[in-house]
Amino acid sequence: MSNGSVDMRTERAHSARVYDYILGGKDNYPADRAAAADIVANWPNLPTSMRANRAFMARMAHRLAADFGIRQFLDIGTGLPTAPNLHEVVQGIAPESRILYVDNDPIVLVHARALLASSAEGKTSYLDADFLDPDTIIESNQLRETFSLDQPVALTLIAIVHFIVEDDEVRRIIRRLMDALAPGSILALSTCTADSAPAEVETGVAAYNANGIPLVARDEARVERLFEGMDLLDPGIVLVNRWYPDRTAAATSDAHVHMYAGIARKSA
């Protein structure tokens, strides 16, 4: 998969490439690096928070596969491939697992092959689509070819909904997606909060917005409302380093982590 006719839009900063640069990746451009430098200057613990969020993703995927028996994962807002990717975690536990990655960032499209390296027993697919248009995702051939929609699916929204400022819009999209999934399906998400470090995060959020990337920090109550209509599961809404922590997560200071996480189950 080459970048061919894909417009990479390199002249302006993009959230996925800023994330990539801050975490030490190489898939970024001068506009992304300039924005990242400005943002981190205003938000010094952002790299720690990002790494904690990535580690949460891996623990969450492991738990859903190992303890909940989920074998189908719809990951929206995938971002650039960063080891371990979700499919590597879940297929390491259950090789028959099936994963559909969804993103509409052109640079993710270029690198999508790295996300399609499935185990022989399972399947990974990639869909170029926008989270803001859930109908396109639900009605896609990729969704139907990847999943058995009479079986539970884990919808994973990792560090994406904070780029949508309006809570009602986030809830609308989540409701539309979950309505298409079988009872027993899981919603897992993480999103930015200022609760753990108000002054630093508020300054950092302002820097994101000043660099042309809309971002919102939600408090615990606002995050919990994103799960309305579903059964919120233990441990509820917590900082990502407090979600079934391993030794590294437990040793991370809450003041340096600015992401909430939670999972919920769709009831019958």
C-alpha cells in the first residue's frame, strides 16, 4: 500500500501524527513536530499520560479476550501502528479473534498493512471511514465480512472522543454503533480529563486548540454519561493507570495521568 494519490495533508498538524511524534515515532512532519513541541511545553506530563493510555489499551484488550471471551473487536480511531497493536494482544490469547480497524487519517491508510498482519486462524481488516459517520461503518462490507453480528463485539474508542467537543454528539455516535451490535457487546473507551491536574491540562488543552486540533477535557461525571444505557463494569470510571493496573501502571503518579477509562456491557 503506497501513498500514491493519498493527500497526506502534511502542511497542518494532525492529532495522530502529533501523538506519534510525542511517543517517539517517525511518521510525522514539520507541522506535527512544531505543534507537539508547543503542546508539550504547555503540557509537560502529556507523554507520560499517553504512554499510560497505550498501556491501558493493551491491558483492556487482554482482559476482554482472556476473561470476557470476546473474539470480535471494532477499533475506531486506530491511529498509527504502535506495538503492541490491539490485534497482536487479542490474537496472542485467542488466535481466532477478528479485528476491524477504522480510521480516516490518510497516513494511517498508508500504513494499514501493518494492521492487517493477522494470525492464520483469525482476521484483521481495515476500513477507511469517519467516526462522525457511524452509518458508513455499520453498513460497510468490511464489518459484515469480518464479524458475526449475532455474537458480541468489543467497540474500542481509545483516545478519540476527546476530539469531539459536544457530549451529545459523542453519545449519538456511540448509541448508533452499539445499537448495531449484539447483546453482551462491550464499549471500552478512554478520554482526556483535567480532574487529576486541572491547571496543567487546561493549559495543554488550550495549546491543542491553538494548534488547530480541537480537544476537550471531561470530568468524571461527563465521562460516565457517555456510557448511558449500558451496564458500567468494575472498576467504573478511573484514570487509565488505575484500570486493573500492572506494576508499571500502579507506580505511575495520578497527577501525571490525564485520561479516564471505563468499560460497559450492552444488556439484552
